[in-house]
Amino acid sequence: MNELIFTRKQEIRFLAMVSLFWFAQYIYIPYQTTYLTLLGVGSAFTGMVLGAYGLTQLVFRFPIGLCADSIGKHKCFIQAGTLFSGLASLFRIFWGNGMGFLAANLFSGIASAMWISFMVFYTNHFSQKDQQAATSRIVMFNNFGMLIGFLASTMGYSRIGMTGICILSVVGGLLAFILSLQIKEPCTKTGKTDAKELISVCKMKRLWLFSILALIQQGIQLTTAMSFTNQVLKDLGAANGLVGLSSIIYMVSAVGFAAFASAGYCCKRGPRFWIPAVFVIISVYCVMVPSAKNAAELLILQILPGMSTGILFSYLTSEAMCGIEAKKRSTAMGLFQAVYAIGMTTFPIFTGNIASAFSIQHGYLVLAGISMIGTGVSVVYYRNRTGCKKIR
């Protein structure tokens, strides 16, 4: 697995590129739902816009992972991802309505589909025992990029509007692309791996289990903390600044908990404790958000989904990849990310439909119940766990 060794400078440059990539992808997110509502877009169509981001990931992630493993290269996919992250916001700038955001989110989804190569390229520089720490570290810089984006949008939205925010997204993607040009990848060919052998990872029950749990986690996160919770806040009478602050609190929490996930105490408790525990916390969050009486209460609640992003997602990723040999990791990661993209696609759509037909509270209660299913499944799995063995 340790084919390359990062120099300190190379690692810093790579992680800076990761942060810029996610800055470009998420700077507009805090105001996307409220902006579309202001334009007169209904909850159901807003759910479709949000779901479009996951749809293209669902379609492209597994083929990209399979292709990356087949050719044994990641740099070209990383470069494509950084380019698409910036180009997507051109749709938001020049076609600034519901359909424009729908098209843009489809392109943003293609960019995020390349995240497979970012993660595999980075974690391949570390030994098996350091995989959890490496995964948590790249997730931390992923979240740090989102946090900087949320800070920029909160401070700038009232002054430069959605168009200005999207221009910053284009700039961030361009800077990430420039840094991606400096990635060093071996020029030697190791020979193509047979596609049939790579696809054999699809038979792994463990990979499917943690992919489905990630489907629940990612679907709820995108639907609530990063989307409809901001609309709940607006319905409570919050100004745009408080909407931005809500997203900042969530992302600061996510960065902090991602750092905590790589720390000794967290690793000592391990996934057996943290995965079911955080699923319970997500359920509590989904119950409490639509019942919040004021903006201050909701802002405090935004700390809770940070545990989902920082701890739960890190552990689900490392547990899904546990024991998979290096030459199959992109394919396995492609399957993992494609499966959880189903949640990112469907959860916002059905939550938006439930909100339109009944109320946002009903939608959040359904999400709370789904999260509790994740708790039950993970508890049963760890009671019968046989350990992580290397798959050949």
C-alpha cells in the first residue's frame, strides 16, 4: 500500500487542494435552499435540486473507481474533479434559477464523484494501521474547506449576493486545479488489473453493510444540517447572517470531531462504540430540530450533526475499506460512495415531498426513524463481528 511517501510539503499542498476543492463545492450551500425559496421554487423541486447532486455521483462513482484501479492512476481524475467543481458554478452565475441550479448540481455531483481518487491516492501513502487516522485527517480537511466556504458566504452573501458567492466558487476550483497539476504520481506501469477481478469486491457483505450505513448518514446530513434545517431557521424569523452562522457552527463542529476521530481516546473506543452512538445522536437531532422554539436553540443543535460528519462518516469509510488490498481500493471506494450517493439523491427528494404534503416535522421524524435503524443494524453487526481480514 505504501507505494509513495509524502514529503511534508507535498502533503500540505495536497490537503490544501482538498480544502479548496470542497470550498468550491460548498460555498453556496448555506443559502441555496433559502435562495431557491426566494425565487419561488417549491419544496418538492428544491428536493430535486438537492438530490441531483447525489444522482450523478450515484451514476459515475463506481465506473470511475473501476477505471482508476484498471489504469492504476488517480491524478487525471483528481484534476477533472477540481475543474468540474469550479465550472459547475458557472451555471449558477449565468442561469441563476431553479433549472440552472439543477444543472449545476448535476455537474457538482460529477466533481464529487472524483473524490474516490482523492481519498484513495492519499490513504495509499499510509500503512494499514494508520488508515483510520489518515481517513479522519483527509475528512477533516474536507470539512475545513467547507467551513471556509461557509464563513466566506456568511460574510459575503449580503454584500455580493449569490452571483458573487458563485464567482468565489469558480476561483476556488481553479486554484485547486492549479495545485492538482503538481501532484506526483509514478510513471511506471504495473499492468492493468482484470475488470472481473476488480468487480469481485461487490461480493463483500461487509463493504455493502457499511455502504448502506453511510447511505443513511450522508442522506440525513445533506437533507438536514446542510439544507432544510436552514429553512427551518428562516421560518423562525432568522436573518441571513444567522443562517450562515448555523452552517458555520455545524462545520466547526465537523472539523473538530474529525480531528477527535483521529485522536487516541476516540480510536480506543473504536467503531463498535461510536457508530451506533452517533446514529442515536442523529435521531435526537432530527426529532429536536423541527420542535425548536427559537433560533438560539436551533443553533446549539447544529453541533450534533458535526459528530455525524466528523466521527461517524470517518469510521464508516475506514470500516468499509478495512482489509481491501490496494489494487482494488478505488473500485471498493467507488461502490461505497455510489451506494451512499443513493441517500444523497433520494433523502432530500422524499423529505421535500413529505414537507410539501404534510410538514417538515413529519419529514424529520421519518429521518429520525431511519437513523435508529442504522443504530440497530450496527449494534447487531458488532455483536457478531468476526474481525477485519485482508481480502485478496
